[in-house]
Amino acid sequence: MRLSSPGVPRFDAVVIGGGASGTLVAAHLLGRDGPGCTVALIEPRPGVAEGAAYSTRRPEHLLNVRAAGMSAFDDAPGDFVRFLGTLPAHAGDDPAALGLRFMPRMLYARYLAAVLEASPGHARLHRVHGAAQDVVRAGDGFEVRLASGERLQARAVVLAVGNRAARLPLSGTAPVPAVDAWDYPAVAAIAPEADVCILGAGLS
């Protein structure tokens, strides 16, 4: 790989975004046979696999697919159920019964983080706590520029940035208090007598 910035760290792949998709991509790249890829995973949050879908800490927020259908690996369909069996809360539970349950979303984030940690090539993973601002061509590859000023070079770049926050469909200039569904303290602070308009009818 011929890149244009000597002295800048080089990787086979840079994954921008450490939510569920980015974590899975990194885990699969690190799990390949042979010498394997060197991977940099860029994520501003301290943990991985906790994007909008799985960052909730509420146990009543459940997956919308049964546990038996949530494995990270096509060739190991029972892997998520196996992971659940290692948790104290489910030790001794019948795997078949566990596979039929809709488990808390936060447990799936823990599972994906464990999958990444257990990747055969985990030693080739470089975690970057920061935010990527730009990706530009550099020789035969790419250069990723971070908000901190740090730069990384890569043969390939994977964009796993998730969904951007939606803009409120407001007209005029009157200020309207807006609360994100995942901002639990802000939701709890809404006065019981307040008028509330809920935009969106998804899981949140």
C-alpha cells in the first residue's frame, strides 16, 4: 500500500463507528484465517456496540427478534444463546427455552462486545476514542482525519456511522422544547400536566 503521509499509523482497514455494525465488521475482519487484517475502530464513546439500538439501560427494552436468531455468525446460529448461558442470571437455563425469548437489548450490546474481545486477531485491533471528521484519498488508500488532529491511513475504510438524529419538522421560529427518547433524565423531568407530542412510533 503506497500512502502519502510517512509516519502516520497504517491499517488494513479503518472502521468509523463502533456501534453494532462497526463492531461486527471489526470482529469478522479480525477473525479471518491467516495473518489477518490490522483494524482501527474509531468510536467516541468508551464502549463498543452501543449505538442507538443497544445503548439503552432499561431491561424492558427488548430485541424484536428471538435470541435464537441473533447470532453474530452464520455458521454458529446458537452463539448468542450460548453467551446468555454464561451469564449468572441464565446459568442452568435450558438453551432451547432461552432461544425462544426476546432478550433485553442491552444484553445484545454486551454480547457483541464479547464477540469482538474474543476475536482470534484481537491483538491486531487498535481502538481510537475520538470522532472522524474527514476521509480523503492518499496514494493507493485513504487517510482518515480525526477531530483531535490525529490521522490514520488505511487500505480500506468502512463507514458504520449509524443514523443521524432526525430534524424536528418545525416551521417558524418559536422555540419548542425537544427531548430525545433515550435521554431518561429529560423524559422523567417532563411535568405530568405537560402537553406532549411524540414523533415516531418505533421501539423508542
